[in-house]
Amino acid sequence: MSGYGHEGDERTFAALPPARGAAFARTWWGLAWLKALEDTALDGQQLKAGRRHARAGAVGAVSVRPGRITAVVKDRDGTPYRSDVLVREFSEEEWDRLLDLAVDSAGHIAALLDREMPPHLVEDAAAAGLELLPGIGDLEPECGCEAWDHCPHTTALSYQVARLLDEDPFVLLLMRGRGERTLLDQLQERSASRAARGGRSRGDGDTPGADSTERGTTGGMPGVSAEEVYAEAFLLPPLPAAPAAPEAPGASPSLDTETDPAPGVDPAALEFLATDAAARAHRMLRDALDAGAAEADVPRAGGVAGGGLSGGWVPGGGGFDAVVPLLTAAQDAVRLAVESPLPWITARLTAGSDRTRGEMDLATRAWQVGGAAALAVLEEEWTPDAEALAWAAARLAEAWEDDERPVLRRSGGARWTAVGTDAQVRLGEDGRWWPYFKSGARWSPAGPPDRDPATALAAAVAAGPTGAGG
């Protein structure tokens, strides 16, 4: 036998269970293998005996390597015999031709990856003088029983191999000299090489003035069919592991230079913005690399998954929209003020967003308890429609027992104040209740929101001047 096998191209399959009453092959290529066996064997009685051995489960583990399949087959009296069936390997030149045929059609590769033997590949190979499937006389037996033709042991082995071929046509290609991994690697290399040559096979000439459409080109640029690209994607190696996130964001560049800044440019403010951008990018990177980031409950601005107000009141079920709207300049000023440790930056942000110092203090407190959603509840008063008001009234009615229900006065929009207290609850457009307490002449956020208005009101009472937080 020729020695064109590649190191490591060997597979061992566990012994198959008995196949009582079942066909040994269902696929057309499995049946072609059996036809080669039956056309090669000279004694029909040996074939029948081999089928009985195979059905009884007498064939042990099957080893498949280039040019040879091997198994220990037990005779009816339990005597074991090493049995081999030899298949001619392809030469390197024959493999070159077969690989070229395979990459010529994306369908060939896709079918092999689906564990199917593409008929057109077999036909194309035959036209090129390559017989992928064995024919008469191609299955050469060797057995420890010293029979000169196919005996019951080599026949039983061949029947079992038909079952293996049904499940994986790469077994046949391994017999011909290439294992699955080796074959796929070579197909990938050949496909990449062909793409670099503009889709032309090795040896294709570049005849001056040749019609570009015949070479799969358009306007002088190489063209590749979508089918081919899709099929060859399976040959690409997996993406490398994502890099680890740095422990901290990078330091912003220093803008303190000897060159005077342009009019209206504040280098210190730019340094602050660069530092903020680096910190946000670092957080985004860590979230993206964190396997649990998608499950995190991070407050975001916007409506609620499940519906908004435009089509009727449908409060959210606890989550937020996956898409985060861009912040307005006024909202971003509050975010930056929360992040800034420098009073002069906070002062500039306050003036730039047309807020007073007291308004910015309340805004930063709201941001700290709930981000943009909390800021909207503080600064924007919305008026629920009739359906939303009915929903809110029902929630308020069922939140307390009759003897515990506080007297609530609607204070305009979506705000309800507990009479006789400095506590208030506000309904956000996302269906959550936000606690507020009165400090002086202003209403101030008392904490994070809750789905239960009674819990939110209790937090507001506790934070007020008469509560534990007063």
C-alpha cells in the first residue's frame, strides 16, 4: 500500500450494537460501499455468514486509518480474528485534484460539513479520473483466519463500516488518505489562496483582455458568490478569546503646554471630559466582557419593555428598554456633575444647564438614586391619560388595608401627597413609584423607586423631617 497518510489521521469507533432486522446502509454512498463488497466477494455464502456475524454484534471496535480498516471479529465459537480491509489511498497529486474540485463549489464543502457525500463531487471526481467510492475489486481482504478471499470476518467488518459511512462520509475520505481535520485545514488554506488570486484556480491563466465575467469579476474587481462565502465560513478557525479588560481606564493626556489655547478652549475642562470619556469606555468594555452583564438591572432612560403611553397605559414588568437613548445636554450636565469632584466644574455645569445651585443639588441627588429616569421624575411633570390614572388609582387603593390607608391628595400630574405629612409619591412613565419628601420649599428625592406605592410612601415618610431620616 502507498504511504500518503498524515500523522494522527486515525479514528477508532466503538463496537456497534447488533443490527438485528435493520439495513446496514441507508445512504447512497453506504449502499455503494456494500455494492463494491458484494461485487468483489467471490463466495455468496461468505457474504451471508459475514452479515450474520455483523448483525450479532461480533465486530469489535473499528480502527480507520489511511488505506486500511481494522477490527477484531469473533467467530461463532468465540474465536477472535484480526481482520483488515485495504483500500487504495490517493496520491498527493490525486488529492490536489480532489481538493481543487471541492473548493470549486461551495455546495461540496457545505454537504461534507453536514455529513453528506455530495453526488456532484463524486461525479466531478470520476470525470477527473478519481474514484472516491470503491468499485469492484477495490476492497482487499486480510484476515487472521488466512482465507485468500473475503471471509465471514472481513465481510462482517465491511458491513459494519457501511453503518459508519452512513453517519460520516469523512470515514471514506480518511481511508483515501486524509482525516477530517487535515482535510478541512487544507480546504481552508486552498480557499484562502484562491481568494487571494481573485477566485481563480491554480494554473488558470490571466489572458490579457479575457472577459472579466468569466473569471467572476465585475469592473476589474474579483467577485465571490454569497453561497461560497457562507459555506467557507465553516472552515474558518474560531475567534480568539476576548482580551482581559485593563484594571483601570487610561490616564487622559496632559494639555498643560507652553502653547496658548485657542480662544474659548479651556484645557482643564477638556482634560476632565477626556478622563470622563475614558472612564465610561472602560465601564462599557468591562460590561461587554462580563458574562453576566446582560442580566444586570441597570437603570436606563426611556420607556419600559412591554409598552408606553402612546397606545394606552401598559406599565413595565420590572425591566428597562434594551436601547438607551442619548442623553440631552441638560441630562449629561447632571451626570458630569455627579462624577466631578471639582467645585469649579460643577459650577460651570450648573450655569451651562441653566440651573441654580439648589436645582443642581436636587438634580444630582435624583441622578444618584435612579439616573436619567429619576431626573425626569424630578424635573418633568407629565399628565397621565384616563387609562393610566385608572391604573394608578387601582394600585393606590390596593396598596393599604382600609384602616391603614393614608389620605392622598393628587398634587397635579402624576403626584400624590400624603395629607398631614411632608411625603409624596410620584408615578414615573415606566410604572414605578418614586418617594419624595419636602425640605423647605422644595420636594427632594427620598430614595430609589418601587413597584409598590405603599413601600415608596413609607420611604418618603422615613426620609422626611418627621421621619427617621429627618
